[in-house]
Amino acid sequence: MLDLFSLGPRGWGDELLSGTVVTIAVSVLGFVLGCALGLATAVASLSRRLAPRWLADVYTTIVRGVPSLLVIYLFFFGSSGAIMFFARMFGYTGFLSLDAFSVGVLALAVLTGAYSAEVFRGALQAVPRGQMEAGRAVGLSDGQVFRYVRLPQALRLALPGLGNVWQLVLKDSALVSVTALAELMRMTSVAARSTGQPFTFYVAAGILYLLLTTVSTLLFVRAERRVGRHLAGVRS
């Protein structure tokens, strides 16, 4: 049993570790890009103009209404065609495509954006209106009020919800294995087929995922305490 998970050519320990690193990398990048997209979507959904609100609603409704695996497949099979379409508009006749890692990051970013948009929207609406009025009263423009008053408070309020979104992204990263990306689930499948011991390796993968989610939960809890420490005196 220990030989199966040893490091080096005789074991699969190094492959599982490298797959874990790839899983963390694709999840973190997808989460960060997705949060930026989600924040922009939330701002658009609260706009006074109809067009931004309509686009935000269409985006979140479609992405949240279809399986995550379908979104990954659409990026995997459709990204090359989309890139070539725009490339030919500029006279390029060669072939361009995205690698599996980029496809995974973009797919997870789109998924993250759809789910985090509702988190950001609720957080932005939860900031007391008097805070914005106070900012305008001291001479801040609307953009400065959003940047220095509303956004920092909204980010603090959104942190617990973003922790839940991160857990979803981390688990959805296993679906990226369909693109042949050498992440944890892909390497686990290869090891299971090569050794003929699927139960052993899938249990090991489950333990690794539980370890990642547990560490992530502790980090988000610590971050929540850190950003809320200045409110301790106010609550008391």
C-alpha cells in the first residue's frame, strides 16, 4: 500500500501531488477572475439602466441554469472556433487554440462569476445608504463613494458567501479533468487504471479534497475575523 503512494518512478505519490498543485492553481485563478467578473455583474445588475441589468440577468440565469460540466464542454469544444473566428477577421490563417489549463481557468471563472454575482449584489445592497450619503456630504464623487466607502464594506460582508463559492469552485475543478488537464482527479483516474486499484486511489483523492476544503475553510474563517476585528468594540 505504501509503495503505491511513494515518490519516484515506482509510486504515484508525486503524480497525485502534482495534480493537487494543478487543482489549486486552476481553482485559485478561476476564482479570482470569476470574483472580478461577479463584482462587475453585480454592479451591472444594480444599474439604473436597463441594458446592463438585462445582460447581468441573462448571464447569471444561463450559467446557473445549466450543469457545470456543460459549461466546461462548451469552452473546451467552442473556444478554438471562437478564437479562429476573430483571428480570421484580422487576416490570420493559421490555427490557434487554448490549452487545457486555460480552458479550465476560463470555465471556472465564468461559473464563479455567475454564483459570486449574487453574493456581491447582496453585499452591496446591505451597505447602509447613510454611508454613501455621508461620503457625498464630504465632497466625494459617486465613483469615489463606491471605491472608498461602499466597496470595502461590501467586500467584508461578501466574504462568508465567497467562502462558500470557493468550495464550489474547488469541487467543480474535478470536472476539468474531461479536458485532459493533469489535475488531481485526472491523475487519480490514471493511477487507478494503471494499478487496477480504483477504490484505493479514489479514497486518497477524497482525503486530499477534504484536506483542501478544510484548510480553505480555516483560512476564510481567519480572514473574516481579521477584517471584522475593528468592529468588535462597536458590537460590544
